[in-house]
Amino acid sequence: MRNLFGVLLASFVVTGSAFAADTGSHTVTVTVSAINEVAISGGNVALAIDSGDTSGPAAASDATTADLLWSTNESNKKITVATNLAAIDFPLTVEATNVTGGTSGGPVTLSTTAQDLVTGISLTAGTADLSYAASATAAAGTGSNVHTVTYTITAE
Amino acid sequence: MRRTLFAVALGALTSAPVLAMDLAVTGSWTLPITAADLVAGAGSALRTSLDGGPGDVRVDVDLTGGDDDRWRLEIRRSDASWDPDLRIWVRRTGDGTGTGAIAGGDTWVEVGPTNSVFFEGSGDRQDVPLQLRLGGLSLGATPAAYLTALQYTLVDTP
């Protein structure tokens, strides 16, 4: 009988020692904005055409001064290029070379209409060398054209 | 009869509900990602990890059975609309206040979808500050609001 009592007492004591738990929570919200950044590094480019003959246009080029840089977290982007100069005496072309994170569209003769320079840009950062070439004919005479060249990342 | 009545009374006393220790979690973390988070502007990737403030979230453990009443805090993530490449870490940046003890969790702990131990303690502790870290960020995370919930479980331990 005493043993039975001891068993009953032990069973009640064990039942009373439950391991409790409580919970709490909070949110984490990450808001990603559209990121479309393009920039030029290296500074201004100066091309001087100071020699040539009447057999054809003279030319000057620069492929080392300026680089094009971009970053985007969207798909199907391209970079276009345009000049602000409407009256151009000495044609100027630009080409994106050594492209990473996109595809070069080949040389573009600058005008005030935006033209594709680099295409196929998606969810990436990229770079390219900018290769400029200017030409002049004897008939164009002497002078200078100052271009402000604008690069724009936009939807394809 | 006397023994029977005593056993019933003793059973009634010891089977009364145990007062559970209480957990309170306050705060949240909202993180905007913009072009300012590029490592070096155009031509560069996004920073791969970003940290919140040292006390964006705070935890209180109360109603323990005294300074010797031990407990542990577990943590897990419950995703609502989340990029699978994004990762979350959490760490304790202070001990809070109170007469109890606290240990662990002062180095970064990655928060996954199942409970893992974050830190332990005994007795009441209030205002324990937590800091969060986001990792796995890249330009592959398209523009959107990504949402998850961090769930904390306080476990009374022997």
C-alpha cells in the first residue's frame, strides 16, 4: 500500500514539470529598385586631323581614352548613343570594343538620333572601350566640332 | 481514506498549470536596395552583404522561474515572397538588462527554414538587441519587394 502511494506521488510530480515554449516574430522586407546606371570613365576625347591629301578624307582616332561602364538589374537593355551637334562638318564615329556584359553593335556614325551601340544587356554589369574616329575632307575646310556625346541605357 | 484523500490533493496541486516564460520580439527590418548600393557605381556589382542597425530588433524574456531557470532561443525563417539567393544572418549585439544570464549568439548565425539555436540564458532578460545581415545580393535580384518573417521560439530547458 505504501509502495502504491509512492508510485502515485511520483506520477503526479513528474506530470507537473512540463517544458513550456513561447514564440515571437518580425518581418524582413527587402525592396529592390530598378537599377540602370551608365557612366564614362577617362574624360574628354580630343581628335586632331592635321595632315592628309586630296586623295581622300584624312582621319584621326582614339581608342584608349574613354571607357563605357554600366550596371542593370533588369533584362533586355541596350545602350544608345547620340550627339548634341546637329551640323557636323567632320563625321565622327564611335564603336564599343572589348565588350563584357553585352554585344557591340559595331561602329555608329553620330547624329542627334539615338542609335544602338551595345545590345543584349541583362542583369549584369559591363564595360567597353570606346573607339572614336573622325574624318575630314579637303572640301570641309578647317574648323572644329565640339560634341557632347550622350550614352543612355534603355529598354530594347 | 486519509492516504487516498492526501494523494488526490497532492495530485491536484502538482498538476496545476505551469506559468510559462514569456517571449516578446519588437522591431523589424526594412532594407531598400538602390543604385547607391553598387560597389563602385556603373560597371560594378551590388554589395554582396548589407547590415541593419545594431538594435533593429529587440527581445525580452520574462516570467521565468528565477535566475536559475534556463532557456534557449531558437530562430528560423518563414518566406513569403523571397529570392532564393538571398540569405539572412542575425547576431546579438548586447546582453540587454536583467538579473539573469545570457550566452552565445554574439557572432553571426545564418537563419534557415528550420529552427536552430540562436542563444541561451537563464532568468529574465529584457531589451536584448539584435542585428540582421542580408547576403547573397546581386544584380540578378530583379526589382521587387522580397518578404520573409523571422520566427523566434523560446524553449524552457532543464
